Amino acid sequence: MVRVGVVGYGYWGPNLVRNFSDVADCEVATVCDLNPDRRTLVARRHPSVSTTADPEDLIRDTRIDAVVIATPVSSHFELAMRVLAAGKHVWVEKPLALNAAQASRLVEQADRVGRTLLVDHTFAYTPAVRKIRDLVAGDALGDIYYYDSVRVNLGLFQHDVDVIWDLAVHDLSIIDYVLPDRPCAVSATGMAHVPGQPENIAYITLFFESSLIAHVHVNWLAPLKVRRTLIGGSRKMIVYDDLEASEKVKVYDKGLTMRQGPDDVYQMLAGYRSGDMWSPQLEIGEALHSEARHFVDCIERGATPLTDGRSGLRVVQILEAASRSMRERGRIVELEASQCAA
Amino acid sequence: MVRVGVVGYGYWGPNLVRNFSDVADCEVATVCDLNPDRRTLVARRHPSVSTTADPEDLIRDTRIDAVVIATPVSSHFELAMRVLAAGKHVWVEKPLALNAAQASRLVEQADRVGRTLLVDHTFAYTPAVRKIRDLVAGDALGDIYYYDSVRVNLGLFQHDVDVIWDLAVHDLSIIDYVLPDRPCAVSATGMAHVPGQPENIAYITLFFESSLIAHVHVNWLAPLKVRRTLIGGSRKMIVYDDLEASEKVKVYDKGLTMRQGPDDVYQMLAGYRSGDMWSPQLEIGEALHSEARHFVDCIERGATPLTDGRSGLRVVQILEAASRSMRERGRIVELEASQCAA
Amino acid sequence: MVRVGVVGYGYWGPNLVRNFSDVADCEVATVCDLNPDRRTLVARRHPSVSTTADPEDLIRDTRIDAVVIATPVSSHFELAMRVLAAGKHVWVEKPLALNAAQASRLVEQADRVGRTLLVDHTFAYTPAVRKIRDLVAGDALGDIYYYDSVRVNLGLFQHDVDVIWDLAVHDLSIIDYVLPDRPCAVSATGMAHVPGQPENIAYITLFFESSLIAHVHVNWLAPLKVRRTLIGGSRKMIVYDDLEASEKVKVYDKGLTMRQGPDDVYQMLAGYRSGDMWSPQLEIGEALHSEARHFVDCIERGATPLTDGRSGLRVVQILEAASRSMRERGRIVELEASQCAA
Amino acid sequence: MVRVGVVGYGYWGPNLVRNFSDVADCEVATVCDLNPDRRTLVARRHPSVSTTADPEDLIRDTRIDAVVIATPVSSHFELAMRVLAAGKHVWVEKPLALNAAQASRLVEQADRVGRTLLVDHTFAYTPAVRKIRDLVAGDALGDIYYYDSVRVNLGLFQHDVDVIWDLAVHDLSIIDYVLPDRPCAVSATGMAHVPGQPENIAYITLFFESSLIAHVHVNWLAPLKVRRTLIGGSRKMIVYDDLEASEKVKVYDKGLTMRQGPDDVYQMLAGYRSGDMWSPQLEIGEALHSEARHFVDCIERGATPLTDGRSGLRVVQILEAASRSMRERGRIVELEASQCAA
């Protein structure tokens, strides 16, 4: 039995409490939130769960094995360090920390105390992204040429982080999970349209050692919601539309075939091959439930989570580089060698 | 009566001949193509039109008032210079020339001889783009925050120019026509996936003096065709989907409203306003027909075309800067002051 | 304060309990379900609500003012009669009863005891259907020509009632709420594809005194889910797609205009007018919550519900007629005069 | 070499002339139209084709082997009879004739004179419908449960025939081609909304000997154009959307599987199986070109066309029965035994 405490009962906290409550061999013991109204809500919905305003109550509580941190990013580092120092396992919402230095120290601390550190990159646990990863890993696509994602929203403005840290973090964690290579350099552009507020639109290009190129468009102020990713390979291509009720993943038997030009034997022509489209049936089930169960499994078996601290660190490194490049109008920012040598 | 000669009867030539034939007070006299099969096709379809393999025949023909150049880009400059030198009006397919130096000399030459120079930026003549321009010019959108276009294709690979010159030229000419400001700097990224071939995927960011940002994504190797532009303003936003049979233009009564934060009188909150959507009925009619009629009108009235040599030059300047930036992984390239001081 | 008991905690019951719990001046006192697992679930989720296996416990409980019946259709009549006989208000899931005779007796009984009888035709409380009703009532559409609905599902097979009683009941209640006239006659066709099971596909045509025609297509075995209604008027037309996340209701400024034929002054030509499309912003909010609040309001103010017993009876009369017509391959079945004389 | 004459150069005639001109071993010799403007247009577009106002000129012309009839339906019978009597092959636009008696006499006449009679049911020559037919014939779908088609238009009002004869003729010819069985009885409903004009909306149900049911919805006054057909089988289901640019045909691996109920060994439960979706790549090519070539082939080889007079007759029999049923509000009309015993 893993006993869990949850810090932060805002937007995402209720989903976490509900899903951890449903996992076998797991129990939510305490929820911490500064806001008394939120604590009252917890008490009404989950009469058996105790509440507190002080995260230290969870951290000190010896009956609690693991702490879930669902607070604003700025508090992730300090809270997670204390949880690990108390010998507890920790689940941290995305992004892992405010910068790579913090993220790196969290990874070291988790290693030192031998506790599980999971970063909540939820998409890695969705049936759609898992199917895409299987297709890529199984070489169904051939050489991967590009990864192109559009993630635009209807006005959910954040005030503490820019749109890259808020939205592109999803795409970067999917890229980290799905693609065989890791990016070497970043160029990003973007703009803030509200005085005194962070950038609300951004375009990020990732370069790799190969000719693979990845691009992410994130925008808080779009007239419609879009969640569409194109992945192009030499053999097949994928369209992943997360807003499609069914047929989220479509695999196109299209690609490039090189052939000799008709007039000139020395000229290679790029021919486009067009074939069937196939949309695989995906498993049903809430990603967050799979992820909560995975966390409990990792704790019990001492295994490394799919989205461990290292993946959280890699994502933060790219976020940091992208924000820097964006502030310098697209100047290329090289990533650490450790990233690139995947 | 304006008598027209057409050089180049490849992919676009037949559309040009057909549309110029339909314009009142205009007659297609001669078509020039190197390929005898194409000339035979012209003769079969248009028995009254003469054909030739030599463009000089058109240029020398004193009964011809205007020449339409629909040949590969590399020949635009030389052909158009000779047409203008012969005192004839000229219509040049997009892009106007291989580089800004050439384009600039064409503009000067047209000025010197006092003849009409039109660059075929067809989209400026479509009912959808005209409606968008009217909405922007009439200040329906408020401050323009961003212009975001995706133009991706299923494998129509060009071998002589990169994807920016082939596809982004459309978006840059629409931007030139629709937006009130002109770009000051460009950052672009892209990649070539076929050895020995030009870049087949590219991402271009345009910066302006204001906080307006424009972005264009072009791709020859997508699994599906997309032609979608988002234009975000402070008051309203537009979605323009050129593949929609009806409802190509949708205007969303959505935007950003600033309000005081509840807890802190010093904090401005960005609020998102959501309202009705409206899709205006567009005029019916082929853009190329309107454009051909406009060319004939400009010749007869001595007027400056909507898409004149100067707009063609501005677009080529950006294309040149974008290709250069792309080859240097996003390095910012400043545009001439003449661009920026719109 | 209205104290509510709920009978039946199957598929829909949890939504009812949750929504009634949220209504001010209202409290869910007891939930009844035969299945002990369901009662345990109630206890876990709603610790303050008592449970029972015997509906008589609710009916006899003098502290309970109103009973919500969410059991299979076959039990509606008997349960609701007993609830009314005990002087309590009653909410009955759709359809009201197994046949018109039963429905009619329920209406009489509610009248006699002076208690509120609401039939849960939820769609009448959705913002989309309310907007459509306002447009129709405000004469925005002109003469209504047709109402055409497609409601097809992916395999949610019922075993006790045919597809008309399961799915078309929604469309018939929307028609009852939205259209100014009431149907006079019904012709229906359909088929059962599973031996021993009720009809799983059906097509229903409703005739009115005017030239209005309504048609409903319901199907349990479709490859994709469709919820699309077209409403055609002489001035405007509506497309209502309940599966659209935004833009559920689109109003087309299209219609028919009569004009004299060019060649023959005696011939009237039907001309089609095409104009803008407009998609109104809809209110946000769960329909079931509005409906629960409306039920409590009606009880407290002694008002007649929007979807009262009479509307429930009218719908059952059409269901009965449609099923009969379907079993006779489309034979016309006249409806009672009371229906037709709207 | 087959020499063809075309009678009628209205809406469809130009497509016929263009496609027959492209077929090898075939030549369009003469086009007949009453309207001198249309004849002038023919002369301009096809200088080598002669024109006439009198169909007798074609019928008498011994150098003409086959006549294509693209005139209003009311003239089909008389013209086609005279063409056949003159020993020429004949292509008749859909529907074949005004009633089954006429259609039947045309079939007899073609048999007697031993000439080819093709009815232009173009959809049978489209790659999409051919693929569907192959899937059905290859038993990919299992037992066919239903065929459901929606074909609604934006105001293309006909004045001489009702909407069934104008639009449903397409669906009935596809049904005739694709389905293994033939209908035994028809029930139809519909309405005319314009005084003095034919019915502009109609719903047709076809019954078969098996439990297969087919339904066709046709409407001239819809706010949007729809061309969508659902075909449900016990093993797989098809969605055919003719307005999709790509992916016109989607095959769903969904169906019904019967299983024992958990509580009652005597109760069979209908279970819904959900699987992958697959969209086959379709051949490219204009259906009318394939059909014209097929007509010439049949003439040269003495073969029976895919859409011969007998299929034209079967379709007319159903049209006649459907119109009659519609005028009697859905009364079932039995079809001839010859239809049903497919």
C-alpha cells in the first residue's frame, strides 16, 4: 500500500486525487492547499481524506510514502527537495523546475536518496502517443524527416510563465518520448502582446544531428483550439489530431521515392508515393490513471519511471534554450552535448 | 483592344490563355513554347491563336501590346527586360525574379519606359483575400497581433527553387497586400531531406516595428494538404481556410480584454472574450479572370496595378532574406529600411 | 428547501444526484437501487445521502418532497402513480411511459393531486436548443419547410425498447419544444437485424397541417456517431450539430425567393439566395443542472414545467404511432386531433 | 473508329463532348442543340465538329454510329427510339425515360435491333463506387444490414421533375450496382414547398427480401451540400463521402457480435465490436471518361454495358414507385417480382 499526499488542489489537483484514489494498493491520505475553500471542497468530496494548509504536515507525516506536487512552477524545486530529503517519493507537475540548474539538482537528489522522481508529462501515457511511439520505434515510418506540432488555445492566459513553458512543454516531452534522436540546437521566435505579460505566441525549431527537424507552434490567443501534429517519414507519415473524438492517429502510406529523371540519367527525381490511410483503434482509458498506477508500480518495484527526472531535465533544458533564443529573435542556441548524443 | 502574347504553355499557361481570351477588349494573339507538343495543343484548343518556339517573335511583333511571362523563374528577368525594352507591357509570374537586384532593375525599367508591370500574385485577386483586406483596412480586427499561415502540400516537389520561393511567395504577397505594416526582419529555419535537392520544409518568422508577428510554414512533403491562415487582432480574429468549399473566411468575435486583477489593483489581467462567429458570403468568380481584366484596365488607363513591380520586389526581398536566414539556422536578417517604413 | 429521493442509480442516476446536489434550496435525501454495489457507490460518493433497496421507503418518507424516477421505462407508470398518490412531486426519465394510455393517466393523476410532473427531455434545457427555439419563435427563419435530424450511434444496443423509443424520443421532444406546429400523422420504416431483438434502425416522417415535414433517422449500428439537424425555412436555415465543440448552431442566410421566369411571365421560378453564415455564441452550463433548478422552481412556485406531463404524453403518442407504422412498412398513422390542433 | 453525335449541349453536354473527344478510336462528328448560342459555342470550342438544330440530321447521317442523348427527360424516349430504329447505338442520360413503360420499350427495341443502349449512371464508373462494389462483392462487409444515403443540395431547383427523379436516381443506380439484392417494395414521403412546383424534399425507404433496408434522403433546399452514404454490415461498415477530397471511402472494422448474456443463458446480447479504420487509395481519373471508353468498347465488342437498358429500367421502376408512394404519404408500393428475384 502506497500512501500519498497531494500538495495543491487547484486546476489539476482534483484530477490527481480522483485518479490516485482509483489505483489499487494506493490511498490518498492528505491534501494540502492554502485556500480554505479548496480544503472544504476536498472534505466534501473525499470525507476520508484529511486536509492541511501546511505542506510540512505531509512531509513530516511518516505514514505518507509519496508526495504529489501540483503547485505553481516556482515552488516545485523547494518542495520536491524537501520531500526527497524526507525520504519520500515525489511526483512533480510539468515543468519539473524553473530552470535546468534546479532540475539537475532534483535529479541528483533523487538518485542520492534512492527515491522515485516522476515528472507528470501526461501525454506520454495516452494511448495515441504510445501508439505513435510504437510505430516510430518499429521503424514503420522509415527515416523521420520532420515533427510539426500546432498547439493553440482560446485565451487561457498564464501570468507567471511564457507560452513556451506553459504549452510547448507538452510537445517537447512528446518529442523526448517518441523520437529516436535528441535535439542539438534551438531557434525560437515569439512575441508578447500584452504589456507586462510574458510572450503569448511562440515558434520553436529544434535541430538534430540528422536532417530531422522539429517545429512547435504555441499560442494562447487563437480563435480556435488546435492540437495537430504531423510526423513525416520517408516511408509513412502520421497525422495526430488530439481533438478528434475517434481516429486521433492516422497513418498515411505516403512518402518520397527517388527515381531517375526521364530526360537526364544523372538527375534523381523525388517522386511522391500516395497510398492507403489507416487509423488504428486505440485503447480506451484515462492517461492520468495509467500514469498514477505506473508511479505506484515504480515505487513498489524500485523501477525508473517512463517520465523520470532525467526526461524532465531534458525538457527544461530545451525550454530554457528556447526562451533565450526567442528573446534574441531566433538566434541559434546550442544544447548540451548530453542532449545531442542520444 | 489589347493584344497579348503568352510565353510558356506549361502548368499555368493554359489558365492564362483561357482567362485572357475571356476578357473583353483583349485578344490572345500568339503563344510561345519550346515544346512542339504544347504548341500543337494550343493550336487544337485555340485555332485562331498563332504559335511559335521563339519568344523574340512575340517581342518583335508590333501588333502585340503586352506579353505574359509564364516560364521558369530563372528566365523572368531577361525576358521581361526585353519585353519592356520593346515598349510592351508585361505580366510576370511569381516570383518576379531570382533576386532583389534583378527585381529592382525590372521596376526601374518599367518606370523608365512607362509601361505596366504586373506580378501575378493571384491571391490578391481572390474574393477571400479581398474580404480579409477590407476587414483589416476597416479596423474590424483592432490591433493586429499575429498572422500565421500553414501551406503544406502532398509531394509537388520543385527542383529549381526551394520551398520558400515556391510556396511562401503566396503568403508573403498576401501579407504585403493585407497587413498595414511591412516587415523589418526575418528569421527562418528549414531543411532539405533529399540529397542534392533544395529545402523542402521551411518556417519563416517576420518581425515588424510593432508587436505584430507573422509566421509561415511551408512544406512539400506533408501527408495532407493544408491552406490555413489565422489572423489575431485585439478585437476580432480571422480563420481563412482556402480548402473550405464554402465559409472560407470566418470572423470570430473573440479577443483580449484587459481588466484589473481581483486581488491586486496593480495587476492587469488579460481576459479572453468569446462571442459570435460570422462567415461572410464571398463573391463568386475566378481570381485569374479578375486579375487579367485588371491588367488590361491598367494598360488602358495608365494605372498602377494592385500587384505592381514594387510589391513584386518587396516579396523577392523577403524571399531572399528568408532563404539566407534559413541557411544560417534562423539568424536574424534585417530588411531594408524602405520595407520597414511602410 | 426541496428534499429529493432518487430511484435508480444506473447510467443516468449519478448525473441526477450530482446535479440535484448542486441546486440551491434542494437536497438529495435518499437514493434507491436494487443493486447493493450501486448503493455502496452512493454511500462512498455522497456520505450524507441514505440508501435503500425499496422505493416504498422513499415514497413513504414524509420528509421527501419529490421523487426522481430513473428506472427502466416499464416501471415508470407504476412508480410515478404511487409517488403522486403519496402527494409528492415527480420527475420521470424519458420516455414518460410505455404507451399513451399510461402517460395520459399520469397527466390526469398529477392534475388531480396538484403536484408537479416533469419529464426529463433534457435537450429542451440545452443552450443550443433554446437558441434555436428563440430563432424560430422570433420568426427569423420565415416559414418552416422541414426539420431533418440524424441521430446515429456506435452500437449502444438496448434490449427492452426499439431504437425509436430509445433515440427518436430526443428528436420528438425537441420538435415538440421548437416547432410552432404539432404533427398530424406519422409514417415510419425500420428494421431489426438481430433475431429476437427490437428494431435497431428507423426512419420517421411527421406530417403537419402546413407543408412542414419532419424526418428523424435513428440507428444503433452506425460506424460513426452523428447528431445533426437541418432546419429549413423560407428566409434562413439552421444546421445544429451537437458534436461540434464550438459552433453547435449555424444560421445560414439562405433561402428561396420566388421570381418571374425570364421566358414566361406565368412561370414562377424558385431562386436560391445565398448569404452570410452566423454562429451565435451559446451560454455555457450543464443542461441537467438548469433542468433540476427549473424543477425545484416549479415546485416552489406551483408553475408548470417546460417539459411537463402533457409534452411527455404528446411525445409518447408519436412514439407509439411511429412504432406501429414501422411494423406496417410505413403505413400512415393519424395522430389525435388534440395533437394536430396546436 | 466510332463516330458519335451528341444531342443537347446544355449543362452536361460539354462534359460529354469533351470526354468523347478524348477517347481513342472515337470522334465527335456533330452536336445538335436548338439554341444557336450553344451551337456557336460548340463551333468555337471544337472547330472540327459540325452543328445542327435538328436531331434528325444526326439520326439520318450514315457516317454516325452512335448518338448521345443529353436532352430533358421528356424527350428521351422518342429520340432514343428513333436512334435505335436507325440502327445506331445510343447513350441516354439518366433517368432513361419518363416511366417504366417507356423504359421497357427502349430495352426491347435495343434488343430487337441488336444495338448498344447505355444509360448514363455515372457514379457506377467512379473509383469510389467501384471500390465499394468490390468490397461488397468480396464479402468484406458480411451481411449487409443497411444502405443509407443523404444527397442534399443548395437550391438547384428543377422545374420539370421532382427531387426523386433528379437526385435519388443517382442513389438508386448506385444501389442497383453495389448491392447483391434488389428491392421488393418502396415507401416514400416528401413535400413540395413551392406552389405549382414538384416535391423538393423526399425520403425513400427500400425493402428487400432479406433484412437489408435502404434509405435515401434527397433535398433541393438544404443550407449545405451533403453527399454521404453509410453502409452497415455484420462485419464491417463503410462511410462514403463524395465531397471529401481524399479519403472518400472509409472502411470501419466495426460490427455486431452476438454473445450470451451474463445473467441469462437464453438471452443473446448484441455486442458492438470496434476496430481500426482503413481508407483505401482510389484510382484517379474522370468517371465520365471511363464510361465513354466503356461505351465505345461495348459497341466494338458487342458487349453489354455495365449500366445497360435493363439497369436503367430497374431504376425507373423504383423512381415511379417512389413518386407514387410519396404522393400517398408513405403507402407501401410493391415492385415487380422481376426486381425482387435478383
